[in-house]
Amino acid sequence: MFYLITKVCNQCGERKIINDFYRNHHMADGFLGACKKCVVKYQQSEKGKAIRKKHNQTENRKINQKKYRLKWATDNSEKVYAQKKVKLAVERGDIQRGICFSCKSTKNVHGHHEDYNFPLEVVWFCQFCHIKIHKIMKGEIKK
């Protein structure tokens, strides 16, 4: 028999399936007390924005972000190299930033590398579609 695990949101009071809650290893059950909808609503509120802005400006946060970016760049040197090559080629006019291959948007278009061994061979995606492509590649969502 198959059972769905549910939990009551401590903000809206609704009983929801566990997938509607963000994971949090600090909580006893491993999930936040507020559901994803309530968390997003809070983050978009003025109070949530002010707290996030204050947190992002702390010295400890800045130091940790710098360490993380440096470690990521070291661990992903081929990606950094390919990204720099595309950026320079666009700035020089060697290649033109295209439109999103998926939704045809022209806003915030990124170059997606299928193979980092060919740094100038990119498929252009808007930020939303680019994130979606990577989630599909990781198996987090289905096509």
C-alpha cells in the first residue's frame, strides 16, 4: 500500500504533501515548517526583502560567497574558460547574442554549452529556459 506523507503548514494552516515543503536539515522532520507558497509569499513581502538584504550585506556572508565562487571556479575551470571565451567573442563582435532557442525571448539570453571542449559553440537560451534545461539534464524535472 502507498501512503503520502503530509504536514501542516505553520503559516497557512493547510495540510499538504511533504513535497510542498523545502528541505531543511535543522528541522526535526527535515523540512521547513512553512510550505513553499508561504515561504515565497514571505520572501516577496517588504519584511522578507529587508531581512534578506540585511543578511546579504553581512561581512560573514560576503566572505563565504567569495570562498564559494573561488572554489567553484577552481573546480570548474573548463566552464569558466568557455564562459570567458564566449563573453570576449560577443564583446569583440565575433559572435552575436541570439534569441532564446526555446521561447524566442530576447531578454537576458545566455549561451548554453553542450560541450565545453568547443567553447564558442553555444545554444542561446533566456535565463528561465537555461535553468530549466540544466534541471532536465540533472533529472530534477522531466521534459
